[in-house]
Amino acid sequence: DDEYVASFLNDKISELPHFSIEDVDVKDKSIVFGAGPSIKKHITYIKDNFSLNNYNLIAADGTTEALMEEGIIPDIIVTDLDGKIDKIKQANKKGSILYVHAHGDNLDKIKMYVDELENIIPTTQAKKHGYLKNYGGFTDGDRALHIAVYGLKSTEVIMAGMDFGNVVTRYSRPNIKGDTGFADDFKRLKLEYAEILTNSLIENNSNVNFVNLVDIV
């Protein structure tokens, strides 16, 4: 199913105006925004302590909404299209580049939304071909980190809202009551894999300066 949906996405992209990240002025430092419970605190800290213009601002799917609430339009959104699609569309219209991921159970969303979007780079966790890229990663958050390192060649990566705990936010689970809630068993397993892959990425890229704001703020 992953391979089928990826091929479908590749065919859709081939019908759209060609877009390449190589045509963009990419910076050598990135901030990756995950949807963990620390995200709003970290956004405030970043606004107070960082010059945002010096970084590629990368949102993991639903975190786009958290950034837009603070007046920030991400440079890049990494999404499988299950976040707040209206926010993703708004950001896309204002210039956000979309790394749209194909997996076995989001064919309906790809059919529904891709034609309404622009500046798309398609990604897969299966074999890459055509326009498809595979930088590694599993969830939107850790895939965004892989894209920062292997796609954008970042020498510094700031990790915001990357808690990897048992608490989720409305940015990753819009159906929960309130701003946060406990992750279900499926989500907890996904977060465990995301943390394993993130730790592996850090361990295998000693030339990249990783800073996890969870350890600081």
C-alpha cells in the first residue's frame, strides 16, 4: 500500500508545475517544530532568543497551526495531510513549501487535497523513484528532522516541541478535549519509534549541532 500510494502521489506531482528545493535559498540552520506539549513554551522562547530569519522554520504537520497562532508562517511543512488542512492551505498560499508524505492509508487525502496545493516535494518511506524523495523518518516530526539534515544539509538543528512523552496536544490529535491529553497505545508506539529514529539520526551525524529545547527550557 505504501508503494501504491507513493506511485499515485508521484503521478499527481508530475501533472503539476515542477518545484525543487534547489530553486530555494535554503539556510544552513533549521528549527524543527514538533507537536509536543512544550511547543507553545518553546515558540515563545524562540521568538525571544532567536533571529528567525537565520533559520529554515520547519513545522511538523499540525504544528503549523501553533506557529500561525503566534504570527509565524513556516518555511516548510512536513505533512501526511492529516493535520488542520485549512491551516496548511493558508500557510502554503503564503509561501510554505510542503513535503507531502505518501503512506498506505492517506490515499484519500492525497486525492482530495494535492490539486489544491503548490510547491510540493513528495516523500515516501518506500523505494524512491520519479519525483519521490526518501530522507528517512517515520512520523512527521522525526521525518522533518531527517529532511533538515539530509535534504537541507543543515549544520545546526534546533528541536522545539519534541517531547516524545505520553502526552499529546490538539495540534497532533485535534479530536482530544482541551489542549492536551494522554496518548493512546498506537500514538505512544509511534512516538517510541520516532524517538529511536531521532536518537539514531543524532548519533550518526556528529557534524550537526543538535539542540533539543526540552533540555533547556
